[in-house]
Amino acid sequence: GFFYSSAEEREKLVESERKWLDERCKLIIDFKRSVCQEGESFVIINQKGVDPLSLDIFAKEGILCLRRAKRRNMERLTLACGGSPIHSLQDMEASQLGYAGKVSQVTLGDDKYTFVEDCAKTAKSCTLLLQGPNEHSIQQAKDAIKDGLRALKNALEDQAVVPGAGAFE
């Protein structure tokens, strides 16, 4: 932990931390201005937390900043939108960015969802959100979707389809 010998010492540390965070925010804002054209937006999806003052700075610049994303969701996002994770602000390049046509946050019931839509044409991942009146109906829909996807996978791998279920060809 941090131990301070005086209140002034604590204030000094808080001030230096704020200055450091503001410099990092400025780096991101400058990068956004260099890669975004008129009418384009910029979204940051972060696995860690982002302090409220930084969120406010980003919002004033028109940057949507989502925080505390799960690692698996980050992996899916890179598959869906393209791009690659950026681990250092000094190494940011436009080639690392992905693309999504629309990003929105929606509340359904008690849960909050972030929808990332209209992704790159080379998307290799997607998520299906199933809703139903009860758990049994949702489970039946899940099973039907899994069966259909499995049949499609087998047809693509085997490059053949065997008619069945009363098909007359």
C-alpha cells in the first residue's frame, strides 16, 4: 500500500497520477483524430477499468469507451470486427483497428448487452441472442440451432448432402 507522511504528499501523488492519465487520454484522442474521418466514430473496448474523469474526456471527444470486457468476448470481437488487441499506447497503428457499423448498449430485463453490428465482411464470429417465454423454449431453440449448424458444417466438410426426412430429391 501507499503510506503518506502528510496530506500534501498525498495530493501531490493524486495530481501526478491525474497528469499521467490525462497524457494517456490525449494520446488516444490524437490517434482517433488521425484515423477517423468526418462522421466516423471511435470505440475503445477495455478489459480493465477506466476512471470516470477519463470516461468523461473520451465522451466529450465522441469516443465510446466500454470497460471491464471479458477476455473471451475480446477474442470474439477481434474475430468479428477484424483488427488486433492493442497492448501499448505507444504501438498504436491504424492497421490494428477493426470495423463495426454500429455499437450500442441495450438493457434487456435486468441484463445489459453491448451490440456490435455490421462488422467487417470477413467476420469469423457472431453471437446469437435467444429470447423466449421460458427456459424450456429457449433450450429447444438452442438445440435446433446447434443441429442445423452441425448439419451445415458436415455438408461443407463432406461436400455432399444425403437427402432424408421424407425428401424426394
